[in-house]
Amino acid sequence: MGDGNKLNPVEAARLFVNKYFPHCEGALLAGSVIRGEATETSDLDIVVFDKQFHTSYRESMVAFGWRIEAFVHNLTSYKEYFFSDYERAQPSMPRMVAEGIILKDEGVIGPIKEEAKELLDKGPKEWSTELINTKRYFITDALDDFIGCTNRAEAIFIASSLAESVSEFVLRINKRWVGTSKWIIRSLRYYDVEFTNQFVEAFDEFYKNEDKQKIIQLVDEVLEPHGGRLFEGFSLGES
């Protein structure tokens, strides 16, 4: 359903809420448009709190010239998403709520925002020594595959797997939130810009010139403070 030319994002979001959720208790505009990171293909992420709904749901549509993603919750269902995001260490919903611009508030937004901010400040659960060693082992295994691989097509995807697992390791070891896709780099930048530049340069060097050395060096530097590469003596599930 299209509704004419593209409007200012906040204006469009308010019109959307007024039209589709006129009786809601609260609504927020979140996402890239409010962080100044919007692109030509960015959409509007709108979080709606409406007690008339029994369950949460997500809906995509086009309205007021924008692609819109609506995340609809009642006044308690969002808590399940906060908990789920905390467990997987990817705080999508808490981040949207904490950063979101208030579009409408009948007195419910303040406490929910505070809950989101407290969760973000708390950070994800600390990894156990056993889990750290398990991650070291699988990173070592992928690195060995990468070093020995002579098939460029296969090496491209091994490198991709290494990028994801190494970024997760660095962030979780430092009790920081992780991400996927574009949020891998965003999460790393929130942690350490200098390391992120080194990380990007290492993988860029391989993709451009097939030079593996910077990736190998990066992985070894990440693992070294935690015991380095791990293969011999590792066991999983042994009682």
C-alpha cells in the first residue's frame, strides 16, 4: 500500500502510527534513520506498544513513501524479546527501544526505555573457561583449514566463517554485544575502532590479493592472550 511521496522520516512515522495504531499506548522510531546511518534502501523501524494485542508480531509494508517494519508488542510481550536478545548476545530489540525517538507516549515508554538501557549497560553473559576453550578450538580448526586451503572459492568462505567467529570471540571475551552481517563491523567499532580497522584490512587484503598472512596474524594475536591455538588435548562432551 503506497501513500505518495517520501516524507521526513519522523513525520512519516507519526502519520503511520496515527493511521494504523491510533489507540496504542506508545511508539518509537528506531534504526538507521535516527542514527544518521540511513542509505537509499533504508526503511523505518517502528516499535509499537499496544495492550490490545495478545502476542507480538512483525509486519512489513510501504506507506507514506517509506518501506516500514513495524514491531508490535503489548505491554509485557517485549520482555521475551529482551531476554532472547540477551541470551544470544545480540540486543536488537533493547537497542531499538533505547535509541528510539518517541512518536507517542501515554506514560509507558519511560520505564521500558530504562529497562532497555539497563540491559544494554549490563552487557551479555560472561563466557566460561570451557566455552572459551571450545571457541578457541573451532577457530583453530577453521584457521588450519584456511592456511592449508589451495582452492580460492573454498578459502573465500572459510575466511568469511573466520571473520564471524573471530569477531564473536573478541567481543564476547570483552563482555560486549555481538552482531551479524553489517552489525559485525558496527559492534566491533563500538568496542575498538583501531582493532576494527586492523580486522577489516586483514580480510580485505585476502579478498583483493589472496594474501592470507594478515588474517593468520590477526587470529593468532586474538587467541594468544587466552592460550593461543588449541588442538591437542581438547575434548568436548567427554564425561
